[in-house]
Amino acid sequence: MPPLPGFSDNPLRSRSDLIRATLALLRPLLPHFSPSKARIRIPVPTATHFDETAAQLEGFARPLWAVGALLLASTRTSDAELVAEINEVVQPWIDGFVAGTDPSHPEYWGEINDTDQRMVEAEIIAFALLVAPERIFSPLSAQGKTNVTNWLRTLSGMDMPKNNWRWFRVFGNLALTKVCGVPLAAVRDEMESDLELLDTFYRLDGWSADGPWQTAEHAKNEYKLYEKTGRRDAIGIGRQADYYSGSFAIQFSQLLYSRFAADIDPERAENYRQRAREFGATFWRYFDSDGAAIPFGRSLTYRFACGGYFAALALAQVDHLPDPISSPGAVKGFLLRHLRWWAKSSDGIFHPDGTLTIGWLYPNMYMSEDYNSPQSPYWCLKTLVAVGLSEDDPFWMADEAPYPQLDSENAVSVVPAPQQILCNQPAGNHHFLLSPGQFVAWPMKANQAKYCKFAYSSAFAFSVPTGPLIQQIAPDNTLALSRDGGETWAVKWKSEEVRFSTARVRGTSGDQDVPIASAKWYPWGDRAVSVDTTLIPPASRWPDWHVRVHRLIAHRELKTLHA
């Protein structure tokens, strides 16, 4: 598949570079607009669990992360030719608000119902309204303004999942009061209720889980339910702290909230800025010195959205940041290295027409989610919101800082909130994490591959299963067990709580203490077999490797495969 001119060959060193890369990503979408510009459909015959209208709204809305930032940039850019390019490319999105919110128009987006995909896109529509009201909302007719207001209001009172989705309604209500003229008193109670729920996901050190976090008591009650019903497929509470905790959703949304709601909710806005500071003290470790992120968790087709935290940090202009992101140049370095890595690695991520594929480094429906339409990958444009900063902003004026210098003393670090050990050995050839205790409790494609392997690397993306046989499971960084002669196999899913301690590694140059992580898990729901796994990170003598110790208790013969 061909690379994308303007992105794949872009040096990505300056603001103008980033603007041109953003325009390059948007232009291939222009031929796929509906006649009245309210929908985009990339002509790829795949489907999702939601309706086609919502999928085409996704195509219109997701690019608004970039369109809104470009509209902001156009008022702060001295290059008249570049401003003209911006205005030409973004105009169809401005036009699309008219038909999309008009209930009598064939391209109407549709009202928002309970647990509706339209909720997701409402946050992006709200962002565009908040960042560029004078370009999108102000020019509308009186009826057009009423239509936009009424469409956002359909979010109110709807059932939503108890996870990052609550941010979508928060931003919908924020746009209603900040842009559409709805009194704050009319939306404050619902905003406060959603924000209070979101704040219950907070763990520590700036990190939030993507929903409730399973405790030992939760697990005990779940097992009692299994004993009572004989069923293990009930949807329970998981343990997820992935890119949704940061760039994909929660940190990103908190940072935007701190920018747009500081005047109406100053205490919470400052609290979110402080969480962003604490989060950044460990999140940088998920990126290697070339800018590659460690692929872990769901929705990885969002690709360079992994770096969205750094873009939002810049746009929100958070100060007093910790090392190693304590300067604008340091934040800039993490953002631009990540984008350059993707530009360099982009040979397989575009269709021939320049639109993005579903996948990671190449098209891959096996690793996709049931909510990924052909338009979904444009969530990646979150990472380009920093173009909205003025050309003389300290972020763009600063020299890009290099990746932090690491040594054997700080190369391995426990990150307690996601219960992982991050391994960034300077003498190693890749960065990776050890993760003994995360899991998803709801039915998601390849959830054990995405959350339950023992290790995930910035250089070697994990395998996902294509079928039930051992050759199809592709159990890398996994212990697979069979008790029926190899016909079926079980791998780690749910586990007991993670335990951290220390081990001493002896080498020719002396002893070295390293942190270790352990967790007990059961391959089958009847608990006839138990496994207690300990993960030992690399010491300086073997920087690319780690050690796993498995203690199995079983009362019958098992087949095992350790990869």
C-alpha cells in the first residue's frame, strides 16, 4: 500500500509541518462526503454493531479533532497561503453542521438514544463548537442554531456505560452552555453527576481506570455467583488502565475540560491539571526513544492517538510539569517523535486512496473491535490538536528536547496504578511492559490477547487469535494449558490481585535488586488448576529479556505451551 504524501514524507519538526500533515490526512476524505456534507463513508464493505448512519456520522465527526484545531490555528497563523489551504480543506465540515442537525433533512444524524454510538461523536462535535464557535456556530441561521442545540440536548438523560463515555455528555453539556446559550443551571446537575462518576475511576498517581476496578471483594462475589449459577460468562467488573486512561479518553478529556471549563469549575479544572502532571511522570515510559508506543489494550486501530496526551497537555498549557516532561521542548519531543515514528512506519496503514485502514501497522480485522467502522481510525487525529496553538506559543518556539537519559538505576519502574512494570533499559533493543493483572470482563474481541499476556513490546506487536487451535491462538508471551489432549486451550484471563515485591539478580558485575510482580490465576472456572505467575524484569546483564516463574497446582495431566 502506498505511503501518504504530506504525511509519510513529512519531517514533522515544526508547527507548519504538523499543519501540512494534518491537511494531508484530511484531504483523502473529501471525495467521500455525502452531497450535503453531513456524512462521510469510506467505501470499504465492513460493518459494526451500530447502524450505518452512526458510522457515517463517525466519518464526519472524528476528523473534527483536526478541523477544530485547524480553525483555531487559522486565526493565529501569519502564512496567508497556509491559511487559505486550511480554509479550503475544512469548509465541508463547517457546511455539514446544517444538514446533520436538521431533523427534516435526509442526512440528519439522528437523535441520540441509550448507549448510542452517536454519544461518542457528540464529544468531538462539542470540541469543534468550543474551539471555533465563530466559524461553526455563529454563522448559522436562527433555526440552524436551534437544531445544533436540540441535537446536543438529546444526550440528556440517556443511559450510558460506566466508563470514559461519560465524558461525551460532559462535553455536550459544556458546549450547550458555553456556545449554544443554554443556561449553566440547566445542565449543571447532569454534568456534576457524570463528573462525580468519572472521578470514582481515579486510582492514584494521576491515573484513572476505564471504569470500575475489580477488588478482591468484587472477585469473591463473582465466584459466589458462579458457584450458585454454574455460569462464568456473566459480565462482571474488570481491571482496565490502558490508553483510554490517557491519550484515547480520560486524561485527554480532563485536559480539555481544564481549558474550556476553568471559569465555571476552577477547582476541578486545577485538580485535572494536577492529575495530568502526576500521570505524565510515568506515562512517558510507554514510548521508546524512537517514538514507538507499546501496543497494549483495545482500539489500537486509533494508532497515533496513543500520543494524544502530549498534544492535549500542550493545548491545555499545563505548567509545573515533572521531569522528564518539565519543559515545552520535552513535551514537544514526545509528541513529534511519536508522529515521526508513525510517518516512517506508514507504508501499510493507508488505502490506495489515502484513507486510513483498520489495523495497526497493516490492515488487520482480527485485532479490530466490533465498534470499528471504516471511519473509526480517525480518532488518531486527537494527536494533532496541538496545531491549534499560536505560532509564537512557547511550545512551538522551544527546541525539541531529546529522549530522557536512562541508566540501570532508573530503567525499570513499577507503575502501581495500572499494575505494570515498565522496562526501558538503555542497553536494550526494545522497550516493554510486564503486566500480570489486567483484564476485560465484557465480551470483546481477543480480549485476552489485548490485556492478559505477560509482556508487551514497543518493537514486537502482540498476536491475536484467529481460531481455537494452538496454531491459531498464537500464544506469544502466554502460558497456554490443555486438559483434553490439546483439543482446546486456556490462557490467562482474570487474576487475583497483583503483588509487588523485590528480587535480587546475581551477575558477574555484582548483585542487582529489581521489582517483581506476581498474580494468581485460574485457567478454568472450576479452579481445578491454579497458576501463580511471577514476572521478573531485565537486569543490566540481559536488557532485552525477562524471566517468568509459574507455580502450577493440578491433580491431572496437563499439556502446556509457554511462548
